[in-house]
Amino acid sequence: MNVSNARFMRVSISGHRMFRIGGDGGLLEAGIEIQPIDLVPDPDSQTEMISNPDPNRGLLLTPGERADVVFTPQGDDSTIAIQWHDIARGRRRASFRPQIATDPGSFQGIALDPDERDGKRPPQTLLTLELTGQDGDKEYVLPAVLRNIETIDATGAEPIQVEFGHNFPEANGDITFFRSYELDPI
């Protein structure tokens, strides 16, 4: 479970495949295989390694999200580390600058500059599991169906209008204030 209020958690267990079988809404209809996140060369550096940026690797949990996962311990280690891996999310660094009206990155003397380490921070161990008992000799086999989720009958449902936005008048022109969407019924 990601209990943070703003941080995204991209987790993986090195050398292990995981299967997501559920989450906030209970069991999924079918499990999803989660490939581990490996380290790859940083394209901006000759020597550094970074977490593979492929969004199809690892398990991404947004703030407040929960996931139920299953995996089979592999190898001879008596401990397994569940690791956080960085992912590029458009992070910015705040810096003080005298406000200049022509500087589009300036807001009341504070500038938000791109963070050059966004997506390139080293993995961190979140949790270490201590293995006891017998060695697992069988790989987990994911059932074809975990539960049957029935389709919602939307006969006669009407589309709704939804507006997304904020009330932030000091924001520069890079922010869309309101955008309307018409959502079809499920």
C-alpha cells in the first residue's frame, strides 16, 4: 500500500516476477504479470546506471493505492528486498530569482527549473522480507480466472459533463485553467 499523500511508488523485487491479483476494488478478474525492474545505462552518462524507465516494468502505486501481489521466492538468499525505483514524473526544483516580468519560469521570485535527477535516483529498499521454513520448489501458477466481474448495464444512461481545473489566477500561461469533458456512460 502506498500511504504517502503525494509520492508515487514504483516497486519491484529484483530477479522476481510478481503477479498483481487485486487492489482497492478487491480481486481482479484475471491476474497481471509484473516484470522486475532492471538497471540500464543512463543515456546522459557514460558511467551511471538507472532504473529501467519502461513503464511496463514494476508495479506503480499512486498515493493511497493498494495492490495485492503474489510471488515465489527465487534463489538462495534468506532475505528478499522490495525496492522503490524512480520514474520520471516532470519534477521541478524551486530556486529564488528576482522576479522579471519576461521570465516565464518565474513566479513571485521563485523559479521552477527542471530537476536533472528526475527518473534517475538510485533504487531504495522499502522492506526486507526474512525467509524461514522450507524452500519453495514450485513456481506460482496464476489461475486463468480469479473472479467473474459482470458488465454494468448502461441502457438509458445519459452522458455527464465534467470540468477539471483550479482557481489559481497567478499561474502563468502554461497551465490550462478549465477543460470540459463529456463522459459517456459505462
